[in-house]
Amino acid sequence: QVQLVESGGGLVQPGGSLRLSCVASRSIYTFASMAWYRQAPGMQRDLVATIAYGGSTDYADSVKGRFTISRDPDKQTLSLQMNSLKPEDTAVYFCNVVSRTTSIPYWGQGTQVTVSS
């Protein structure tokens, strides 16, 4: 079992920045991948950014150049730096990890990001 605790969401004006964090209950090197997803009201949950075990990253086209995913092994933390935020970035953001040994996915509880003037 893995616990993921997210933080860092909030209300920000368009053009602003937020940094999301996700603390895992065990070493991040036990995960095949770590990712951030988001879900707007009435919409499906979409992949925002992912970082693989080897460190390679990938982003949704809508956030490329604005968002940066990173990890800190010492703190067992996954982060998402979000710059130049737009109203369409408004959603609940979820942390996701996949176990290397079982391929079971785990989810955080979600953190609300609202971009509005």
C-alpha cells in the first residue's frame, strides 16, 4: 500500500504560478512512474505530466513550456511547478504512481487549483 499526500493548490490569478507537491509513503524508486493528472468538473481525468523511473519526462501539449515535473528522492516527493497559469488550468490535480513490482496504480486525494481573476 502507498499513501500519497498532495499540497500546494489554491486560487491564483491568470499568469500566476503555483507549485504542487506530493509526498509518498515510501521510496520513489519503488515506482515505475510518477505523474500528475487533472480533472475539471464534468470532464475526464487527463494526464498532465509524467516522469519515468529513469527520469525522462513527458507533458500534455497544453502545458508544455509552462509546467515542470520533478522529483526529490530524499524527500520522497513529486512536484509540479506551474507557471503562466490560465483559467483553463482550473481543475483538481491528482498525484499518481505505479508500483514497479506489481504495476498497481495509486492515487492521491487531489488538490484544487483555481485560476481566476
